[in-house]
Amino acid sequence: MQHPPYPLGDWLNDGAWVAAMATAAVVGWNSNLRFKRSVLAGLILLLISRLVLDSGGGFFLLLLELPIAICVTLVALIGLGFSDVDRANWSQDQRRKRRRKILRNWGIALGTLALAACVGYAGIHIRNFIRDKSAPRIAISENAIPFTKEITLDAGKAAVLILPNNKTLAIWCERPSEFESANPGSPFELHYGEQPFTPLEYDTIQLPNGGTTSGEFLSYIRQNGVLDRGPSLPKEFLLYVDQYRITLDKLELASGIHLLATVTLASEEEQVSPKQEVDYFAARLVDHNSDVRLDAISKLTDLLASGSIYAEPRETFILGKLKLLTEDPDPQVREQVADSLRRLGDAESILKVVQPLPSGRFLDAEQAAELGSSTKSEQLLLSFTHDPDPDIRAEAAQSLSQADSNPVGERMVQLLEDPDRTVRMRAIQGLDGGQHVSAVAAIKTLLVTETDPDVIRIANDALEHLQPRGR
């Protein structure tokens, strides 16, 4: 819902609406339509809705105007075939003249609509052209960086930053409609692009599952997020244009927005677009500096773990590059890449941790337990719960003690019937630690036939933990 002062575009839109409805009312009243009173009543209601109720605005006004407009249109179209003139005694010549007149009037009406559409289309472009040319240009030289400028924009106004590389960043303020507003609580929105009042388009990314999503802008302008500090504090927009970093701190005013625009040089990493990140960090994996390699491992791991739309389709490529570092001369690099591969679910790397030794212990019991929440490591550990060696079954059950998935819960219930007392105790602890829904009932069933005092004690302790939580 908008409040005064209204932008010029709103006045022109409402003026065109009123003129159209008033013209239709006058023409309809002077015609011989049989239902002209109904048409006139509908047109008067549409005028009232726009002139009197416009402050109600937005979607609610549309719900009122749209049904009335549809009814008026239908009544007018039906009435075109009738009039208050009795044509029963008309001659063929009179009927032919009437048909020609109707066709001529339809041609005039359609031609008028087409002309109005052309005028409206041209008017929009002329208006944007005038607004574009009237927008102040702010040239920034290389020597002026870091550059700071305060800019105030009223609704419908723009400014253009001309960067040292001659690329432009246009910023403008608009009062959104109820349907377009990204922030319904804000009366003004900040937009940006290469040219004023020309929104940027997004790249369309094909997802592995067959769907699509929006990627980067199809532009040299890159957005790196919006920081909303709160209703009374500036909202920060962070943009990049090649080697330049632009921040726009936005504060809302009564008639527009106030911006603090800052232009600085971006770091080497900041200049890399999301689409280029995988190749950029993959190249840094072979850097002679181990700190650079460690950082690249971390960044590639985060890209895959966070579900980056540009990294996920290249998972095989990234894992292959990371595996090359498993023999790195730096032990810290080897350790980090091993952790990353396990975190990303690489089965070979997980197996190096959860593979049991002949003694029944895993290579790294602590890491095996931590990996219990990983889907691939869960599958490996669950396979070891079927091992003929009871020590291995017990260790696998202990490593899964914090996993809360349904397959783990079902297997723990089965292990309550294991012939080995240690396996049964580990299964009870797994049901307790994983907070499985079936834990209480399964442990109570075990106690009916269990004779080992240590197993009974652990089962009772688990029930004390689980039952107060309603398990």
C-alpha cells in the first residue's frame, strides 16, 4: 500500500484509467445498447473504486475491480448484439449498412487499442530514456580509490557510478507494487544494473535431478549477499565489478533512500566468481606453499558440503583432485585432506578409519564413532555388525552409538538378541544414545529373558534415561 506523495507514473496510470472509464461511459450512454444502464453502473463503480478507494491499494483493490471489470465487459459484449431499435421491418440494405457500421466500429475500437498499446510501450521507453539521461554520472578515477560518496535517491531516480575501467554500475530507487515487493514492510527498493532502470537477468543452471535454479547475473556485476542489520540500521549490499568491491549502505527516508557508496579494490579471491571457484581452488591445490594448499582443501570441501550449484556437478573432479594430496609431503596437508574426504563421504577414505583390525578394534575408534552419522560410513559400520567376530560386532555397534537413523535403530534392536553379552550391551547403549523410537519397547522385551546381570544393569540404566523423555 502506497501513500502520498505518489510518483508521476502512478498519477499517469490512474489518469489513463479514469479517462478510459469516463470515455466508455459517455459513449455507452449515447449508444443504443440494450444493457447500457448496467454497463454505465459498472463503469461508475470502477471510477469510484479508483478515485475514492485507491488508498486501500494493492491486492484488495484488485479483488474489487477485477470482478466488476469482467462483468462490465461481458455485459457490453452481449449488448453489442442487441439495441433498443426494432429491426424487424428493416430492409436488406439497412441490415447490410448496419453490419458494415458494426465492423467499422470494431475496427476503430481494435485500432484504438493497438494504438494505445503502442503509445504505452513507447511511453515507457521514452520515460526510461529520459530518466536514464537525467541520472547523474559519478566518474571514479583509479587514484580516487578507496572512494566514498553519499547519494540520495527519491523514488524513480537513479545515479550511475563510472568505475576506472569504464564499466558502469547504475543504482536506482523504485516504489514497488504489492506484487513485486521483495520486502513488504519497505516502501522503497534499491535496484542496480549496468544501465538505469534495466534489471539484470539471472543465469539458469541445470541441476543433476533435472530441475533448474538461478545462478549468477548475466552481467559483469556480481552480487555477494545482502546484510540486514535491523530495521533502524543500514542494509548493506555487497557487489563486485572485476577488481572493484562496491558496498552500498542503504537507509530509507520519507521520500526515497540514502546510500553510502564505497568503492575499494577487491582481493584476488574476491575477484573469483562462484562459477570460477572450483577451477580457481583446484589450481591452488598444487601451490608450493602448504598454507595455500590447506586453504584450497578447506574451500573446495566447503563448496561441496554446502551444496554449491557450481560444485555439485563436478564432485568427481573435486574428489579426484583432493585424493592427489593424500601423499603430500606435508603431514598437515595429508591429515586435512583425509578429514575432508571422509567428510565428503568418500568410501575409500572412510574405510581406512572404520576397517577393523584383527584384534577387533578399529584403526581409529574415535574417528569411527564420529563418522557414524555419515550415510556411507553408517553403511560400512552396519556391515561390520554382521561380522562373525563378536569383538568386531561390538566395536561396530559402539561406533554407531550416536547415529539416529532408522536402519541403525532397526539393527540395534536385532543385536539385542546377539549371543555375545558385550554386543548386547553395546546395542542397548546405541539405542539409548541414538534416541530411537523403538528403544524402550525393545529393551523391555530383552529384560523378560535376559539373565546376565551386567546386561540387565545397563538395560535398566538406559530405561531410566529414555522413559522420562517419553521413549
